[in-house]
Amino acid sequence: MTILAPHEATLDEGAVVRLAETALADIAAIRQSVGRVIFGQETVVEQALIAILAGGHALLVGVPGLAKTKLVDTLGVALGLDARRIQFTPDLMPSDIIGTEVMDQDENGRRSFRYVKGPVFAQLLMADEINRASPRTQSALLQSMQEYHVTVAGERHDLPAPFHVLATQNPLEQEGTYPLPEAQLDRFLMQVDVSYPDLAAERRILLETTGGHDQSAEPVVTAERLREIQALIRRMPVAESVVEAILSLVRSARPGNGHKEADAHIAWGPGPRASQSLMTCVRARALYDGRLAPSVDDVMALAEPILQHRMALNFAARAEGMSVRDVIATLKRDAA
């Protein structure tokens, strides 16, 4: 049995299948274009692209030098998006992100204010080392991520569509940083852990990036086409077994719901936004993988990147040296 939202029930299933088959070809071409530039980070590319296809934002966590900036630039080219980068620092002000008003004077001496847009007015924004900015600056980006507009001097200014934020964070050096509050972490569709490449991938990196010519991505789709694919993903049917797997997994991660692991080690668990994120992302992963419908395997594959930044361990678990990933692995094993 498949489940459709009420407004989806009247859709022509044949038309949806035809649109999905076209989208499969576009996504395959995007993967090929990105793969010419990014080596050995297949899971990272997959999760970052799934986050964009699902219409959300992603937090890339990894040490410096793992091609996070290169990934964002490459995705911007392949997806036909206007990509920009902001280097977050402790002295960065909200106006440095969203823009500010400046005073102009015409030839008659009349003065007026004019709004100058900041770099947040992009379709793909890289917020580099986001946790180095002050909470005041982080909150300015939070409104952009959640409401897709900024407010300056009481005036609303809509951001371009689509609008996606790929933020980076260094997990090692925490001195002089401002940890992201839970409310802002929850706005990220998923947390993507960027690890070191394997030996074969690093060998290829050495050979192909230190010569006279670097590979570059090619534009595959336009921003308008990306929005069409994003709308299609939200219309894909989902089997009842997948819905039940999402609900069971997310609810088991909350203390007080009868799961021994959660009750013993979790201080607070994921809210309904985690379920919504899984529901959208499993559809996107199915298309990314060349399938027209998601499965329970998609739920399990995306459990860690979607849940790990939406839950916290209690003191006892931290004292035992446990990590959130350990708890999620147990929850997945019990749900399987």
C-alpha cells in the first residue's frame, strides 16, 4: 500500500512516472558531472545532493582540506545555481550577511536610503565555519534559512529561489567558537560527516589535481529545472511500510517512549521535523539511486545524518564514552 498526501491523490500516476524517469536521467548526469571533480567522497556527495534535491540545507562537518568548499562550488556549477561563499569570523556582523541601507544623495541634494543586498542573496550559499560567528550573526542566517527572506529596516526582502545553505564546521578546533543552538541545528535537513578519502581516491587526487589542468564540472540543469525536480520529489508515493519505519525510528529516539537505549542514554530526542526530513529525503535518495519509490533501506541509510544533530546524550552516556552515532546504530538495529 502507498500513501499520498490529500492534494496528491488526483495526480496522474503515469505522468508522475514519466516525469520521474526524466528526472532520473538529469540526476545521473549531475552525478557524473560532480564525479569528475570530487573523488572518493561518494557518500558526502550523495547526502549533500539529496539535501538539495529535498529542498533543504546541510551542515558539512569535517577537518580542513577535505574539499568541502570545492564540493559546494562544483554543485553550484552542475545545478546551474548562483553560488556564493561567506567566511564566518567572530567579528562578522549581521549586515555583512543580509546587507544594509546606505544613504544616497541626488543632484538636487535630496537624500534617501537605498538597500544594498548582502551575499545571502544567492541560490547556493556556503557558510564556511559557521560556528565562528557570534550568536547575533547566526540568528540573521537562521531567519534566512527558515523563512527564505530577510528583514531590513522593517522591509521584507525575499531571497532567490531555490535557496540552499551548505554550512561547514570544523569538529576539532572549538576555541573561540560559538556552538550552534539546537533551534538552528534543527533547520539543517541533515548533518553530513566528511571523512578522509581512501587510498585509491587519494592517489587519484594526487595525480589529477597537481598537474597542469584540473577537471571542472559542467552545467547540467538550470535553477528552474531543479525546482521542478524538487516539486516532483514531494509528489512521489511512499509505501506504508516506509512511513511506519520512519515513525518507529524517530519515536524510538525519544526518551520516555519505551525504548531502553533511549531512556538510558538520550537527554532529548528529535522532534517531528526529523520525521518530515526523513519523509522527503528518502524520496530524494530513491531518485538519486535510480529508483521510482523509496524503501525501508533508504530510511536506515539516512537515519544517522538526519537524526544525529537533533538529539543529545545525557551525562551517563557521555561518561561511558558513548556517541550519538552509537545510540542511532542501536536504534537502527532494533528497528530492522
